Amino acid sequence: GHTPSVVRARHVFSHVFWVAVSIQNWVSFLEAYLEDGQTQLSHTDTPMASQSPSVSGTIRNVVFLGPPGCGKGTYAKLLSKQLNLEHISTGDVLRQEIAANSSAGIEAKKYAAHGKHVPQNLVDKLLFGRLRLASDSNGFILDGYPRTKEQALALNKSMKIERIVHIKMREDILLRKMLGRRVCGECGVSWNIENVDEPGIFMPPLLPTGLHNGQSCGPHCMEKLQQRMDDTEDVIKHRQDEYKTLEAGILDVYADTDIVSVVEITGGIDKMLPEFQQAVQ
């Protein structure tokens, strides 16, 4: 027979071996899951957008639809905290990949630098896994997707969407606000230096005062504010024109449902947040 130390060594080796095999199988599963993104998530060919909210009455899977720069990210972040939903932004997902210099990030950066949308297959690969996990948990608020009718159809086939919040903003105001967007180079928090004050429309600047929503950014960050490389007037106008063409197709997907709520931006967060809260009820 073997000594107790030999028996213990074999037991430990066997345990480590099977743990390693389990980890490898899990990694292989995740790689296949991400590689096959849309197919893995398509449990049915029937769009689910027309389904009513969950029995509990709680809105779970919400999509914010609106032109670039209309405030989707800001309001999605605020509401997600209030409703205990995960905020998922395609822009943030892509920027994280770009910052990490991953192969997908390098490819995405080429499109962003020219004001072009990242191809659907690349977006789906990065996004759909996150959406499924969030949907199986408390739900999500998604902004920045879908951008085309095809993406809207793919999303509807993948999971149940319970609310579409259609955000509108006057085009000239939208241009001014987009040119005023800034990001703190140190904290990574987004701000806006543009002040809009017209009859019926008041949108004060959002500056790093150190008092906004508990953010750590303070007045000392003003000199560290940076403009995104794709926030130029030409790029913004190009995106506005492109979005107007695509939006009609996206809304057509939801035309036969009762899940679309419209919010028109005419003020700052204090004024608009209650309207967004009502839109997702």
C-alpha cells in the first residue's frame, strides 16, 4: 500500500486536475457563447417586443432610443440606480475595449475616429452576452442600441423588451450640447460646458462642482476636461442626418406594440428626470 502522504498527494492532484478541467470547459463555453453572440441568444424567431411587462408589474428590460448626444446615457444611469436595473451602454462597452487596446477595441477605434458606426457583428459580440446576463437578473436599461432596423429585429428576437423610451431634442440645440460635451481626463466622468437658455428651453451646463450625484470630480478637474475625438461639428451633423434616416426604420419595428413612450428634452436633469420616471412606469 501507499503511505498516507502519497495518498494525500494523489488526492490533491486529482482535485486540482478536475478543477483545471472545469475551468477550461467554462472558458471554452464563454468563448463559444461570445463568438456566436446573436445565435446563442435567439431562442425564438418571434419578436417579443409586443409582450406586456412581467406579472409583478415591474418594468425590467428598457431601451433608450434617441439621437447621439440627447442624454440617453445620463438618464439611463440615473434611472438604473433608482429602478435597480443594470445600465448597459454600447458606447461604454466599446470605449472600454478601445482603452484596453483589445483586438475588438482597435477595430472599433478605426470606425469611431471617422464618425462611423461600429459594424453590427462586432457590437453584437461584445454586447449580447452582457444583455442576457442582466435580463436573467434584475433587468437592464440599454442605450446606444439598436441603431438600425436590423439591430432592432435582432434584439427583439433575442429577449423580451418591455419599454422603448423614444427621446427627442431640437436639432440645433442637440448640436450645441454635443459640441459642449467633455470628459474628465482623470476621473472619466462626463460633463457638459454648454449653456442653453431660450424661451421654453433651459439646459444649464453640467460642470464638475464636486456636488453632482456624489461624483468625485471637483472644480480642480476643469482644466482636465477633454473633448471626445469624434465630437466635431462635421461628424455630429453627419450622425444627425444618418440617424434621421435610420430612426424611422427602428420605430417601425415597434409600431404594432404599446411599449413606446416619448420624452422631449427641453430642460436639465431636475426638470426631465420626473418625465423619464413616468415614461418607464
